[in-house]
Amino acid sequence: DAPGQIIWSVAENYRFEPALIEGKKLIADIGKMMSVQVIVEGSMNSSNPYFSSSWRRSFTGGFILDMGVHFIAGLRMLVGCEVVSVSAMTSHVDLILPPPDNLSSIL
């Protein structure tokens, strides 16, 4: 949004999803934003094409960290601001995935 300024972006392809781009336009029409709540459920099971990727299993939280960068990028794009603070709780629920596999966070 700032012409001429360089922004370092890693795996932020959600910023280019048509639904999120349209959502940003709709949010801008509503007026001044006071708060945002986003609930995301990303299921990961053996039928998911990303399940078998070895690099996501090679470090603790690989699946969570990979999905997280995409969701944060989408949120940043929607609300037009940077994340300045993060608080989270993790747990291990599905034993076929390496821990942690569940994340609840506030950004």
C-alpha cells in the first residue's frame, strides 16, 4: 500500500487470493474498523496433499508455522496494518501429526 517502500514477504500468497482482495474492498466501504476477529480451521490429515511433505515434519511445529504465515499475511492485507504482538497456546491433539498440531492465538 506504500508506493516505493520495500516490504519483505515470505510465503504471503494469501494476499493475492481473490476472496481476500474482495474482502478488503468491502471492509474499506464499511468505515473505521474498531476490532477484528478471525477464526480459521485448517484441517490436516493424510488425504491433504501437504501432509506428506518431509520438511514440515523436520522441525517442531512445522505444520502450524507454515499455515500461520499465510493466515497472518491474509489478515495483514485485510486490515491494512502490521502485527505488533502475538500470544498463543498450543497443544497436541492428533497423534498422526507431529506436535504441536493445534494453535489458538491472539494477534
